[in-house]
Amino acid sequence: MMDSIKILRIQYENIPLFHDGCFAFSFLAEDRVSDPAQVFQLRKNLYTQKLTALVGINASGKTSVLKLIYLAISIVLARGSLNTLVYDKSLLRDETKITIDFCHGDSCYKLHSIIGKRAPSRSTGTELYFKEEQLFKKPLASIKSKKDVFCFDQTRLALQRSQLPKDALGFLKFDDSIVISIMMDRQVPAIKSLISYTNNNALMLYGHPTSELLQVFDSSLEKLSSSMIDNSISYTIKFKNNPQTFHVTSEWSLNNLISSGTIKGQNIMMLIEDVLQTGGYLIVDELENHMNKELVRMITDIFKNDRINKYGACLIFSTHYAEILDFMDRKDNIYITRRNQTDASIELLNYASEVKRNDVKKSDVILSNYIEGTAPSYESIQALEDYLCSRID
């Protein structure tokens, strides 16, 4: 498992909504590593993050960033087609460029992809496709410093989409990436997402969760199981010291019996198991939703624990609550979204680039608006209070 694929950096160019049409998101540990348990070692002084966080106020672009991260990772890991992956196609435009740096085994790769966008038709709707792609490859051993990781200037081109033989192109769909060719017969880390469940807290699992999984979120639960019979889902719930067993057939009824936090907890833990086993990636939008603060700490601690997280699985999450950042030991794995004051485009900033000090709590930095745009403005709050005063006789 040590040679499983690791994403190193994702870059977008010509992307609507974002400032200057681009952003970059790195999974490399750029700052000094004082405690190797906090990160996953690829080789010598090269480490990837086990936790990455996005923080920002409402409507600052956190979910859009997560969707684009999910898309890029899925191109490499999910072997899915552009038009079958679950994300918002409106985030891309014709001539959007995606660059993904990743490593596998003893090699490091850089994938350049140019996306095409076709006008919607009655039968298919808007279609995306790969206009051109280039794949570069170099030995991991050639990297002598962190500065070398993303440099492929002297590297020979390994694959180019437009130069593939016609018979090879015949097997490659217009919305499949050429990276599929190097992923054949390889164990690929899992890429899991709860983005679509942010506002829809439905139980995803089938079967019988163990008591350890159930009772950390609800100590009164003895049993929770679900099954599908004739395209209809059925839930079975039993509480401790209660002889009655409940059988319900709707999510509404289930939510009346157990808490939203318990449901979300089961969903997250099911996916955590998948990514821990493969060194994969789990993306969660608004991690704190329905969750007690200590349960959030528990989840982040799972990924930080090198006894449990043996293969460098990574949790990528967004949050409104800056206090959660105080659970994180590093600064370079925190990103901030905010709106540009001139054109309201989305900006993505790395916390470590903005704040050099280590002796202040991260939550204090965010909530104080030290990095402008990370907290609601005083003027907006005051205007709201004045408005409400004017409405009260």
C-alpha cells in the first residue's frame, strides 16, 4: 500500500467564479515537519497532508472549491468520465485547464488537461470533453527538494492525447482521460464525497453497524440496520433497555427516532473505513453540521493517528466554525475562501502564506478578521441591527 497513488497538487485556469480565473490547492506539507505523525511520508523530506480544511463565511465559495477538488481527484482515481461524475458542470467553461500533480510508486506525474464544452442538445444536455491532454513522468528519486516536485521543464512527454494512435483513441471515450492508461490493473485509492449530503441527511449504509460505531454517536442505541427489499428501504432500530424494536420505511420516520448527528456519523464512519483501507480521500462539506464539537475532534484525530491511518488517507473538509481549526496541528493544510472586494470573485488563500506566527490560535486569527474577509463586517451587522430597530414600533 506504500506505493498507492497520492495527489500532490491541483490547479485550475480559466475557471469562472474565481479571481483571475484560477486557483491552486496543494496536498504537500510545505512547512517544516516537526512531527512526522501529522503527515504521510512519501520519501525522505517529502510528505503529504492527512487533513486539509477550508474555512470561510457564508457564500465565500467553499463548496465550489470542494466540488472542483473532487472532480480533479476523480479524474485520476475514479476512472470516471467527465459527464458521469457528480459535480456542477457550470463551474467549468470551454478551455478550462486542469493540472494535476500526483505520484505512484517510484514515479511522479503531471497531467495537463484542456476541457471542451459543447452546447446542450435535446438528447444529452451540455457535454464536456477533453480537447487535449499531456502526461509527463519523472522518477520520484529525481526530486532533491520540495522545489523540484512540480518542475517538469526538462521532463520527456510520456503521453499526449492528440498523438495517440487511432486504434487507441477508438477505445478512449471523448470524456475519459488518458490517465486511465496508467491506472489499469493498479490498486487505486478510494475517493469518497459527502458533498451532495450536506443538505440531505439521509442514511447511506446498508447492513448492521457495529456497536462501537453506533454508540459513539448515540450511547442509547443498541441496533440500527437497513435493507432494500423490492426497491423499498426498511430501517430497524432498537434502543438499550427497551424491549420494543422499531421498523420504519421512510427517512422522515427514521429522523423522528434517531438524531441527525447519528445519521451523519454513520455515513462518515462508513466512508472513513473505505479511505483508511486504501489511503484514499474523503471530502465533507460543513463537517460540523449536526455534530458535537468533540465528535468533530474525534473524526479529525482519526486521520492524525498514524496507528489507524497507516496509508496516508486524507480528510478534506469545509467549515464555518474557525474553532475547529484549533484541532489542526499545522498551518499549511488550511485554506481560506473569501470574496474579492472589487469583483466579488472567489479567492483561495493558504493560511500559512498569510499568517507566519505560530503563537496565536487559528480561530482567533479568523474570527478577528485579521485576514480580511474571514468574518462578517461590523458595518453589515450594524446595518442589520439598525434596520431591525427601525421596524420595531
